[in-house]
Amino acid sequence: MTLRKKTIWTIGIILALLFIAIYQAASFMTARTTKRLEAREISVNAGRATDAVNAVTSQLQKSVSDWANWDDSYEFMKDHNQKFIRVNMTENAFSALGVNLIIFLDTDGKVVWGNGFDLESAHLMPIPSGLMEYMRSDGPIMRHPAEGISGIMMLADGPMMFAARPVLTSNGKGPARGILVMGRWLDAQELAQIAATTHLRLELYRAGEEGIPADTKKVVSRALNKNTIAAYAPIEDVDGRPALILKVTLDRDMVRLGSEAVQYLGLVFAAIGLVFIALLISVLDRMVLSRLAFLNRDVGEIGESSDITRRVALRGRDELGKLAISINSMLDSLERSQIELKRLAEIVASSGDGIFGIDLEGCITSWNRGAARIYGYSPAEIIGKKTSALISPEHLEVCGQILENARHGQGVINHETECVRKDGQFIDVSITLSPSYGESDKIIGASMIARDISEHKRAEDKLKLAGEELLRMSNVKSEFTSMVSHELRNPLSAIKEALAIVLEGMNGPINEQQQRTLGIAGKNIDRLVHLTTDLLDFTRLESGRMDMHFANTDLGMLMHDVYMSMKPMAEKSGVALSLDLPEKGLLAVCDEDRIRQVITNLVVNSLKFTKSGGSVKLVLGRDDHKMKIDVSDTGIGIKEADVPKLFQVFGQIYSKDTAGIKGSGLGLSISKQIVEAHKGTIDVHSVYGEGTTFTVEFPGDLQPS
């Protein structure tokens, strides 16, 4: 797969995951918000319904007060004059007051006069059965003769709202001569009027009735289906006991609107994502990918043709242009090295190798000019003599074993040994020995190629230079990684600035939802910038090009700064972050920014891998002459088999516990190299399922830069 395709797939997958994450977060937040709003709406409407019932009782209280504080009523309670009844207690009076009951009681609770009334048929009715239980001397009405009382009475015929007041003069003076009671049935007709007044769908049930929630002390709600929900509001009787349950049925408009808003947001974000992918790929293709493809094509053609006289034609002052210059410089060096190698090969060819044959007894049977040049013997002088004449005494045993192996069909290639020339000079020789076969594949001897490698030894310095050149080529890889990171940071910075402009409203006003969406996008761009920064730090550390600035540093203040900067992240994650500093400050010579980077990385890792409700603790101390920093958490912990992977480059631990937790895989590797640059160590102790502790130690008396 080409780099262009990989880039497109990578960006697409990242944005797809981002879209899913944002969509899920929006769905969750919307559901939670609509649930709160729906609960508030339920509470408000349930309150409106119960307030409407209480309003009827309040109206009864007003009517009772008007009739009870009247001189005519006061005189009637004294002389029981029936004229008062004939004139005032008529059907019209009941209808005008809108009551189903009027009773006059004397101070002993006995009925002076009373009647029921059917508002629908406009006829007088007997006093409802069971009412007298409430009018006994120990009943709720007679217990409050002075101030009066109102509420609901649960009768056999149904619940009745009532109000009772002492009978006084029109001036409100006494003594009271009795109690006036008025009541109205809380029936279906009354409930319909309340529903019409409040524009609510209401139903009334007795407490404890089947299908009604058992909790009668507060308003509870139940979803009837996806479109409607019911609130159940308790109503107490005059004795304060749960008597009635008022059911309020509401449409779930909040839930429906929230769902539609999330779907609309998903469509908008998907459209924005597609446009963003197209623009980003276009910019990357123009600034990086097409130029990389051009560079790859030129380098590939040079490799296929083996023509190192060709050069890469890419131009530019950026990192890719510098890489092209480096590649051309490398090709220049390779061309010079190739010329030098050809020259050395011609020298070797012209010098010739020594080739000679030996029989099974080790006697020399043939001898060429190369052998004569190497050993100094002419063919006449050496043929017939044993090869031991050519080997130094120290290597006779080994060479004898090689010859013995050849008798059994085993050869040797490029075995280096020390030989003796005719003039007594010791020389280094590389020999290759192969068995010689005669008829019927019978071993009849061996052939030996001897090469004087003295010249090769002298050429080691040149080969060392070639090795250094290869090392420099390896550094090109690091420079290329650094270049790519820089090229990614530039467009990411531009995108981040564009998002900031939009968020600040410079291109026009945006709503709160758009601000949250763009804010999330900005955070993910920050994460990508952080990844490229990690890559740059890693390549600098790997190549030894990262400068360390050692100076006196207050580690306590540094730890406090990290603690304060990480506290919002900890609070957002629901993790308790704490800091433990010594009473006296600790000063150390270190690179403040790099040590801050190490501690911050360890704290961020602990917060990421610690669930809500857990804790992360930072501890600063001294162990002998070393500064000691501990970062401990109560997170998911690390399996013992996974600990060696922690500080590897791009080393990440994958398990069901770490699913969805993202990282570059470079943080701990960079931290380890920074600590080692301080001549220190970073260790980890972890118990899987219980937590992890990272310990950083470094000497505090390093020399300032």
C-alpha cells in the first residue's frame, strides 16, 4: 500500500473514530440533559396539578370564611332560627357556592343543620355516610375549633375536599358559637375541570390501588412508552395519611427533540469531516505526499539501474529538500567508494590467489604463479613437499585437522591462518579447501586456494570509513522521521489556528453546540501535535541531538506546578490527585523542562489507566544523594510479562482493560532516555488489578550547563 493510501486510510479511520466518539458523547450528554429537563417538567406539572387541587380547597376556605364570619350566621347558631335556613340555605346557594355539603355544628360537635347537594341535578341530598366520623369530639374538625381546618376526607362515596371555620361575628369576634363546614366532591367531573384549567391529562386513584407505585411519599415517574410518561403525585388526607394518587400523563417531547438534535449533529459533523478530509489530504498531497512519491521514484530508479552517477532532482528549502541534498551527498560518497572498491578489486585480480593441489598425505601436487608470489617458492622447490612447510608452528594442529576433515569429504571456506614464506616471513592467509574427487567419486586429495590477506588488513581502515558512512545513512532515517513530524506539525498548527479563529467568532457567531464540537476537534488536533512532538523528541534523543540545560531547580515548586496543571484532568476523570512534598525544599541540578516532561508523562499515564474513584499520588523525597520521585496510582496495574514492553519504542500493552485508551507508545521511551541523560534510572513496580508505581531517581549534584 502506498504512503498516500495509508495516509488517507489513517486520516479516515481517525476521523471515523472521532465521529463515533463525539456522536456517542453527544448522545450521552443529550440523553442526560433531556432526562433532567423531563424530570423538571414532570416535577413542575405534578406540582401544577396538586396546586390546582389545593386551589379548590383554598376557594372553599374563602367561601366558609365569608359565611362563618357573618352576624346572621352567628345569630342562627344562637337561636336556631329556621328563617335563616329558608332564606339562605337554598339550592341556589349551594349552586352559587359550588359545594356539595354545608353543615353547622355547635361547640359540642352536634349538627345544628346540614345537607348534602348534587350539583349536577341541583337537588338536596342527605349528609354523606361516614362524615360524622370526622366530626366527633376527637375528630380532626373538632380538634381545631378556633383556627379551623381544611383538607380531604376519604368517605365511602369518594374523596371530598372540605373547609371548616368557627362561626364568629362579621367583625371576627367571638366567642365562637359553633363551626361551619363546607365540602365538594373530588370526583371525575371536578377532576375534568382541574384538567381543563391546567391543560393536563389527569387521573385519580386511591393510594395502594393495583398498578400504582408503592412509594406514596414523593412524586415518582414511569415511562408508559417511548412517547409518553406518567407522574404520580401523592395527596394526603386531613390526618396527614397518604390517601390519593394523582396521575399526570405527559408527552415526551424533550426526548424526541433531543434525539432529533443528535441525529442532526451527526449529519453535520459527518459533512464537516468529509470536507476536512478532502482539504487535509489535498494539503498533505501537495506539500508532502507527492514530493515523497517523487523522491521515492528517483531513489527507486537509481537502485534498479545501479547507476549511482544519477542524482535526485527534488528541490526545496524544507526538510524534504534537505533530505534530497543528503541523499545526493550519500550518492557522491557511494560513487567515490565504488571507484575505490573497483581499484582495490583490480589490485586483487592482478595480484592473483595462490592455488595448489595436495594429495591425501598432505603433499603438494601442483603450484601456480600466485602461490609462488605469496609464498616465495617456485614450483620446483615446493612440489612433493608437505603443506606443513608453509604453516607456522602455532597453526599446524588446526591445519592438520582441516586436512583430516577433507579426507572425509568436509571442506573449509576462508579459514584464516598464519603461514611462513620461503624467506621466513610470516603472512596472514585466508584458505579455502575443497575435497578433490577421482573416479567413482573417490576422494583423492584436495584443492586449496590461498589468499594473502595482509593487504586486506591494511584496507581495514578504508572499510571502517565505509562503515561510518553506513552509520550516517542510518541517521538519514532519523532525519526523515524528524522531517515528516515537522511537516505534519505545520498543517496541524494551521488547522488549530483556523479552529481558534472560528471559536473566537472572527468568521461570524457560532452557537454553544458548535463551540463544544469545535472544542473537541481542537483537543484531538492537540493530541496529534503531541504525537509529532514525541516523534521529534525521540529522534533527537536517538541521534544525540537533544540539548540538556542543567541548572539549579526547586523540585518542590516543579512538582507543585505539575500537580496544579494535572488537577483539572484528574477532576474531569473523577480521580483523586494528591501531592506529598518534604517540609524543606529540595534543590537539584537538572534540566527543569525535561524533568517536568517526565513527571507530566507519568501522571498523564496514571490518570489514563485509573478508573473514576481511584487515586494518583505524587511523592518527592531524597535517598542518600539522589532525588527520588514516585508517581503511584490505584489503576488497572500491569501484568509482570508486560513490564519489559513499557520502555520499548512504540511499546504499548493491549488488553480488554486498555481498550479505547490511546497513546503514541513513545512517552515512556522518551522519559527513560531523559532520565538516563541525567545519569539516573526509572523503575516500575506494579500489581495487576491493584495499581502501579513509577520511581525516578537521579543525582542532584550534576554540573550546571
